[in-house]
Amino acid sequence: MDLSKKTDKYLAKELARVSTEMDALKEQSEALSEELQKRKPSEVFFFPELEKKVYLAEGRESSSYDVMQVFTEMMNNGLTVEFPKIVKINQEQVQKNVEDIDHRNMIESILKKNAKISIGEAKISVRKMTKQELKENTK
């Protein structure tokens, strides 16, 4: 299909339609996966006609760190200057984990003052319409 000759509105409508189908397929995929996971199948299922295989994969290992302990040990070993290079600040964690409101506000102020904001590249986005948008755009 030569998309270059199609109108923007046509392309946008097709993208919205495909996105809706993908959402429905994702729901179905998650339900099937959840049911299979409950059953814990031991065999690997091969489907050459689809070029796919389905199996119960082992859980992945993940690590979490005691940030304060890491900082303390780095400080004791003269590595304090390296700490900012390995720690990523997540502003959501401030809201979630800092209970003292004065501390939270102070931290957020510090973060805001030291934030480096970069604008990402523009991209096409498909989202569900709000009720208001549905009212305004239904003929």
C-alpha cells in the first residue's frame, strides 16, 4: 500500500483503528498468558507456521540496593565523588517515600533548581478520547 498518496486524516484514522485492534489483542494475549501461567506447562510448544514458540520462562533475577549503605561504604572508601554517577533520581520516589512534608518540599525545590530538562523528539501518539472529546467530535 502506497501511504504517500493517502491524506493525513486517512492515515490518522487507520492508525486509530489499528491501535484499537492492538488494544483488544493485547487484552486477549494477557488473558491467555495468565491462564497458561496458572497451569505452569512443562513443555515447549512449537508453531512453525507462525514462527513462534511458547513456554514458561524462568523468572528473571533482579537486584535492589540499600542506597544509604552503598553511599556510606563509598564514603568510607573515598569514593563519594563517584556516587552521583551511579545514582538516578526519580522524582516520583520523593512523593512516595518522603513522609515529612517540609522535607519533601525542600527536596522537590532542590530537584527543580537542579533539573536539566530536555525536550524529546515529537512523535505520533494514539490515545483514548475523553468523554468531552467524544461529545464534541460526534456528528
